[in-house]
Amino acid sequence: MRKPKMKLTIVQERLRQARRSFNLALIATALSACIGLVGAGLLLSGKVTEGTVTAAGGMAASVQCVQLAKDTNDRLDKILDELDDET
């Protein structure tokens, strides 16, 4: 009886994380777009170095959010597989 409850808990956690990951990715994408626009503005105004750094920083933040969500999901998948193997 304990294993089905644990599986349900893992599935619920994955759903919660999926919702939060989606929201975080959406926010990161919007911020990245805004940062990109600021970077383009700096590039057009002649401040090339600042524009490049600003745009790169926005992209890096977005990639980190996606990687964090993937790592967490992979760990939960592994736990779920281990529970299935025990059955």
C-alpha cells in the first residue's frame, strides 16, 4: 500500500514542478526578450560591449532554468523506475 501512495506523490510532485517550470521558463523567456531589446538598443547606440554582455546574460539565465527543471525531472523518473523495479 505504501508504494502506490509514493508513486502518486511522485506524480503529483512532477506535475507541480512541470507547472512551475513552465511558468519559470515563460518568465525567463520574457525577461530574455526584454534584455535582448536592451542589448540591441545598446548595440545601436554604439556601446557594443555592454550590449553583447547583456544579451548573453539573458540567454544564460534562460538555459539554466531549463536545465534545472530537466535535472529535477530526471531524478524523479529514476525514483519512479526504482519503485517499479521493486514491485
